[in-house]
Amino acid sequence: MKMKKTLIVANWKMNLNIHQSSLLVSRLNKKITSHQDIEVVLSPSMLALQPIHLELNHHKFRLASQNGYFPDEGPYTGEVSFAMLKGLVDYGIIGHSSRRIYFNETLEMIRDKVKAAIRNDIIPIICIGETKPERLAGETNQVLHDQLTTAIYHLTSEEIARTVIAYEPIWAISTFDGEPSKPDDMQKALKFIRDQITDLYGQNTADDVRILYGGSVDDHDVRAYLSLEDCDGVLVGAASLNYEKFSNIVSKANQLNREIKN
Ligand code: PGA
């Protein structure tokens, strides 16, 4: 299972204008060396995607959108479709909790976005996770099950094998409660997610799916998360805006991979 490339995704959210984004990319480019078994994905704002695409070292970094709309075109003022993002990004973050919470994205919209991304050769990074009250009420597994199965049930085995699932408990995300999570507890949820995929698609396919953890990950705790049995990478918000921290995250992932290999 650990033979998959470690995926490290930087979610810049609604931060950094085009100039600032470009500056951060050039700093990261100097600091980060490419590693065969690590994929680093940057997710700037919609506005910065095109200029960053032109200047990016594509051997080192991949690009993700933070969103995308599901119809390919039409009278949807203010939206950008996955069809328009085709060729520009490799990945698309879908169903992030800030989209679910602030923009009322429903399970069905997220399902349609996943379909649209795949139709346009964009790999979905599907974010799922429970709120604090849901966790306290013991509903975590039910929430994860509902969010996951609605988003993926229509996918073929080949499609799901390329899809990325990010487990992001909402209470652990820095912009919400930012409560520290215990890596061992997180393994339970990551395993639960893989088990759900196994039930639907079988063990071999489920093993191919990359499952990420996200929620206040930084350079001090990234190793603990990446060491978990079912953790294939991390989705990093606040710490990804700091080039020192984010490049440390990549080097810690590399150190861990070297140790596992030896
Ligand atoms: P955080 O954000 O690392 O700042 O908690 C993660 C996310 O929301 O994707």
C-alpha cells in the first residue's frame, strides 16, 4: 500500500493575489527538490491558475483547482466549469468543508462535480469529514459513509482507483475550530473510508485509492500522519502559505519514505 506516491496538496484557499502566488511558487521551487515517490500539488485561487500554470516547473509540481462547476457551459454567472479547467489542472478539490458550509454544497452537487471532473480528465480530490457535534454524537462513520458513497457510487473501478479522498474532520481544520487531532484516532477514520471503498469495489481497487488526511497539518506533525497505515498523503491549508513550513513538510515526507524503503 505504501508503494503509492505520497500526495502533498497545498490548499491556499482565498489567499494570495496573482503576484503573491507567483512569489510563493518561486520560493517553493527553490526550496523543494523533486522526489520520485512524492507528488506535490499546489492549489491557488482560480484567478492565479493560468499564470501559475505558465511559470510552473511541471516536473516538480502539479496544479489543482479549489472548485469547479459541473455543467460544461451555460448561464451560470460567476462560475468556472471543469471543462474550462481541462488541460490547466491535474486535480480538482471537490466538496471542501468551506464549500459545504459557506456555499451550501449538497451531496448531490458534489456527486455531479466529481462526475464533471472525471469527464474532463481532472482527478477529483473529494473532501469528507464530520463536524464536532456529529463526532460527539458518535455519528462520524455514518457521516463519512453518506458523504463518500454519494460522491463515488457512480464511478467505475478504474475511475475510483485514480480518485483521491481527503478525510478532513471539520473540527480539526485551522479556520474552523483547529482542535488538535490524535493521529491514532484519525487512522480509524482513514481505515473506515478504505473499508467502505473495499465493500463497493473490492480490496485491490481500494488499495489503489489515495486517502489523505487534512486538518491543521504542519511540519511538526506531518510525520505522525504520514506514518499511519491508511494515510497516503496530506492536504495542507494554513501551513502551505508559509514556504519554509511547506517545504519542510515535503522533506519530512521524503525522509519517512527513505526510512520505509531501507
Ligand atoms: P488547515 O486547512 O491545514 O489550515 O487546517 C486544511 C484544509 O482546510 O484543507
